[in-house]
Amino acid sequence: MRKSHNIEEQQSSDMSHSASAAPTQEKELPQSFIYSWLQPLLEQITSYLGQRITQDDLDLLSMSLYHLYRSIDRLYCITLPELAAFLAMSSYNKEHYYLIWLRLRQIKRMLERIEIVCHLLSGTLTSMLGALDSLDIAHPKKEGKRFALSSTLGARAAAFEQLQHRLEEWQSYFVEHQALLLDLTKQLPATAKGDNIDRGWGIVLLSAVAIYGDILPDVQGIGAGDDEATATLILDLAQQTDQILLQTEAMLEPFPHLIKLYAHAQEA
């Protein structure tokens, strides 16, 4: 089990350090890298559940996990740091307000995308749990056998190591810019529920790290025929997915107010 930063408690107090930050040039990871660690886990799930789930569910599971990762990666490694860099500027002009407004619109679209993907993933996981419940008890379970990564073990192990490094980057970027992101909603009226946005950044991140850093890698330790362990893993995955979904929905509610605030500022 990997360690996670205590994101909820860590908050940068060095505003001058944040103010010197420039928009990150970090690029998104290529599709080939993501599939080098995600595909073996999906293959394990596929080989285990076999005939008990439909190809549609398998396709939705793969697509949802892939696009959720891509969206979270871009949000925390690129767009939020860029937004924080503009917020850190000592004085604003109309151009700066416009750039902030533009990033806020991008983030809103990302949150909407994450919301849609989580709906798909949650429904797929529910279907998978139903498939486990409908197991034909007339067929005895085989003795547990661990999933082997065969000849590609070294390459996949390297991909997992790179993944862990990427998850740590998500957290370090967020901790570095958290103070500025918290300042973002201070001008919102109380009725806009800006605290939903403030809390949401950290909670969404923690759940995403749990999915990709802890839960999915645990698939490799499940023995064939171990329905209980499989159901537990799917339930854990569903719980974290639902947490991201709930937080994303709550964050989206006050976002139009936030965008309008900076739209008016650039017009002033």
C-alpha cells in the first residue's frame, strides 16, 4: 500500500514561493504509458470474470478508468497549476482576469467530464457486482492461482513505478498551490457554497490516488475463484468512484458564480 500526503492538513504558507510559480510545462502521459499498467489489470479482471460479464461492461470499464485517469492527470498536473500561477500575480489587469476566467471555464468542462465518466464507471461496477452475485453455484471454484505477468514483468513493473511517481506529482502540485486555490472562492457570496470547491479539490484527489495507487494494483493479488476478494475490490472501487462523483457534483454547483465573478472583473 503506497503512502499518500495528508492533503487535507497540508497547506502551503509560503505565498512568495507560490507567487513565483510559472505555468507548468508538464505534458500529459501518452496513451501507451497508461495502458502499460492499466491493461494488465483489466486483463486480470477479464480473465477472472470471464463469461460472467458482457463485453460492453468490459469496454466501459476500460474506457472509464482510462478517461478518468486522463482527466484527473490533466486537471492536477496542468490546468490547476496554470490557474494558480495567474492567481499568484501581484497585480491584475484585464488580460490576467481573462486568463483566469479562461482556466476556470476549462476546469468546469473537466469536472463535467469527470462527472460523466464516474457515472459510467459506477454503473459498470454495479453490473459487475451483479455478475458475481449471479454466479452458478453448481460450478465449484478452482483453487486460487495468482495472476502472472509473464515475460513482460520487468516492463510492467517499470510502468507501475512511473505511475506511482505520477500520483505523487498530483499530490505535490496540489499541496504547492492549495493556498492559492483556497483564496479563489473568498469573494463568492455565501449562497454560492464556495466551500464545496475548497473541500472538493483534496477529496477528489485522494479518491483518485486510492483508485490508481492502491485498489487497481491489488487486482494482481486476487486468486482465481476468490469471489469475496473480488467483490471487496469492486466495492472499494465503487466507493471511491462515488466519492469523486459526489464531490464533483457539489463543486460544479457554485462554479457558474465563480466564472461570472471573473467575467465581470475583466469587464470592469
